[in-house]
Amino acid sequence: MDEVKLFSPLALRSVELRNRIGVSPMCMYSCEDGFASDWHLVHLGSRAVGGAGLVMMEATAVTADGRISPEDHGIYRDEHVAKLREITTFVRAQGSAVGIQLAHAGRKASTYRPWSGRGKVSDEVGWQVVGPSAVAFSDDYPMPRSLSVVEISAVVEAFAAAARRALEAGFQVLEIHAAHGYLIHEFLSPLSNFRADAYGGSFENRARLALEVVSAVRAVWPLELPLLMRLSCTDWVPGGWDLEQTVRLAREAHALGVDLVDCSSGGNVAAAEIPVGPGYQVPFALAVREAGVASAAVGMITEARQAEEIVSSGKADMVFLARQMLRDPYWPLHAAKELGVDVAWPKQYERAKV
């Protein structure tokens, strides 16, 4: 039969993924003071045992006040590294590459209680949130304080410091979270950025923070290791961040050392109509890839043949799965069987392969 592209290796600098299936970063809301636990070891380790090419740690705050909730994962203290090294060692031993997504929640910080549903202000005492401008995400969210230029520089340095810790912890892939209405996306979008200084107004100014973070992270992240960026490719609202600006930013970020753009959408403002359905964000990944930047497709990718078509047709270089990986940690092994590909199973599970 023809080659199944989904199960072909993908080289990202010196890191070779065994297949083109990634586990999306998914918040577990299961930390105290940012520390990972055995829950994260089992959660991420089982997806590596299940055959994913790349296993991504959840959105990880670069500062304590950049957490979405008090239960978010963090990498803002040196003490966070030890448990993370235990996790990366296990994941890598299973044959998966392991990555971490660095994030700052901006005006959407200090809000969620675990398991309570999104968009609710925490019942606990929270903290002052920040953003490009003093405009709340919604009436249910806290009012942010506009960051000063000096504070913006501190955020950039926090991303670089987090990258250093990630390297010490044994991560091979780093992703900058610039999507879903969190801080960097807030700066990118004219619907949330009303600044009149060097960080607001024109595309160049709104993109300044994103590109400064890329440069700062790439300066400390080894050249042989890949750097990814997750972007919301559209706000789904006229006058907001859109695909044209995404492609432009992807090219500029790529020139600074971003190897692949993880193409998502939305999350910054309420949108009246989003055409949600299987593969609805794949065209964004195609547009970025056609602009000369490697891309990943995300969003309602659940079927093996669907994932294979996305990759084999050149719409994206790889796919990231989220909820489907929660339903089935061994989805890659099951997908390989469905597509007729003979892949290695963990030796402990080989008796179940037939």
C-alpha cells in the first residue's frame, strides 16, 4: 500500500518525531504553587506509552501571576525543575519527544476554579491581572492593569528564564503560547490592544511583544532544539486578528527561529459565529505552510483517516490531538492498526497487539 504519512518520521532540527501525532497541551488544573505531581507523570507518561510522536506539557506559566488559575502548572521557580525532569525522563524513555508550552494568561489569569467550567471568576482570593490595556475579557472576568514598558520587558525575561528551566528539566521541544486570548494574543489583537505606544496600533507594534519573546527564548534555547509557536489564526470577529496577519507573523517569527506554527483560533473575544466542526481549523495550517513555515493542525481531529488525509495531502506537517487523547491515550497505536501500519508496541503490551 502507499506510504502512510501520519506514521512517517518528522525532523524538527535535531529532534526526530517517530510519527506526526502530537498530544496538545491540556491544562489539568492539578498543581499547587505551580508544581507538577505524579498525576502529570502518569497523564503524560501514558500518552507516550500510547505511541504519540510528541507529548506536550500543559500551558505552563512563566510567572506566578501569569497562571490561569491557582491550580495551574508553572515554571517560574527553580524548584519546579526536579519533578519535571522525572517526567521528561520517563516520556523520552518510551520513545516520544517531550515538549512544554510556555504561557502567560494576561487578563484571563486568576479566574478559573478546576472542574467548575470556564469563564467564572475564582471564589478564592485572586491577584491583580495585567494586559496590554485596561479592558476586561468579559463582565465575568477581572479588570486588568495595563502593563508598563518596563513590565513588558520583565515578561520577556520571564519567558527566557522559563526556557532555561525547561532545558534543565530535559524538555526537547518548546512552544510559545500566543493564542486563545492570553497575554501575547491580547497584544496581537486590535480588539484587546488599545495602546498608543510602541506596543500598540500598527501590526509592527502589536507584534512586538510576540517577536521579542521569540528572540529572547531563542537566545537561550539551544539551536539544535526546535521552537514552536501556537497562534490563534483568527479572532472570528471583523476588525480583529486574522489569517493575513497570522501568516505575516509566522514568517517573521520563523526568521527569528520558530520552526513550526501550531494553528488554532479564537479565545480573545466573544465571537457570534464560529464554524466549529471536524477539521475546521485545518485551512489555517495550510495557509501557514503555503507561506513557507511548517505547521500543525488542531481542533476536532478524532479519526485516523482524517488525520492521515490532513498530513498526506500537505495541509499540515503534523496534527495535535487534545480531547481525543483524553478519551484514548493509545490512539496512535489504534490509528496505526486501522491504517495498516505495523508500529512497535511497548514490550509490556505486546500480547495485546494482535
